[in-house]
Amino acid sequence: MERMISFLAGYLCGNFLTAELLSRKKAGKSAFGVGTGNPGMANMMRQYGFRDGLLVLAGDVGKTLLACLACRFLLFPSMQLPAALYSGLGCVTGHNFPAWHKFRGGKGVACTCAALVCISPLWGLLACIAGLVGVILTKYLPVGAVMIPAVFLFPAFGIYGAEAGIIAAVLALLMLIRHYPGLKNIPTGTEPQIDLLKRLRRGK
């Protein structure tokens, strides 16, 4: 029961799409109707600028941290790790498949990163860094995104056990599903590239 409640709490938090709020306030348009239609940091950064993209990132990370930390330390302190596992999975699921938008949402990169860090600060951070390096080297966001939960699979199974490994595998599968179209476009040259280092230097 505690695992189900943790998942549902995370799912409710995940349904709050920061990009939707920002786009409505910024341009009076739904995030689903601008750019690529993805309510995430990358699309908002392309449409509205670097700082607005960071605001979306902060919001998506914040809602995941709220769900994971609240379940792990306030609602179910005796559970510890499982509470973070299921609330993190719930938040990613809610972000990717929000009930209020006919279960069509974002791609869950920021939420996944935050969830992995909540589960294991060290290995979660290393997985995020691996994904960042993947984007810098290939200039493709889908490559780095898929790398993040894939790298985390090894410590999840090896250090935290089967339950954590299974949740990590589900997170990896969700990421692959959401980024499969982009990965398919890479060989054909139709997937847009991003020079992350240049954008960071310019701050836009």
C-alpha cells in the first residue's frame, strides 16, 4: 500500500508541467502548441530563451524532489529507499503521461535525473554527468537522455538490489520510448543537433 501511495503522490506532482505554466504566462499559448510541442526544457529554451529553459528545468526538478523527499522522509520514513523509488517513478510517469492532457506529456529527462539523484545521490549524479557528456560529444539530446537511466542500471541492480534495478529498468524503458523517434532520426540526419557548450557560453 505504501508503495502505491508513493507512486500516486509522485504521479500527481508529475502532472504539474512547468513548461505549460511558463508558456501560458509568456506567450498566452500552450507549451504543446509551440515549437516541437514538447513541454520540456529544450523546447522552451529554443522558443523563449536560455533563462526560461532553466526555469522549466528548475520546476521539473523541484516537483520530483518534492515528491521523492516527502515520501521518503515525511510520509513513509520507515520505507526509505522504496518510497523514493516509487514516488520518483510516479513523477516521471505523471510528467510523461499527465491525466489532464489525455496522457500526452513531456519526455521526462529532468524528472528522471532528479529521481535518480534522490534514489542515490552519488550514482544518480554520475549517471546525469554521463548523459551530459553524451550530449556534448554527439550533439544529440536523445542520446544523452537514454544514457542517463541506462548507466544507472548497473549500480541499481548491483548495489541496491532487484527492486531498485527493476524500477531503474522501467525508467530506462520510459526514456527509450519517449526518445525513440529522435534516435531513429539521427541516421537520416533529420534530428536537430545542439551545441550545448556554445549555448552555455552564450547563456542563450
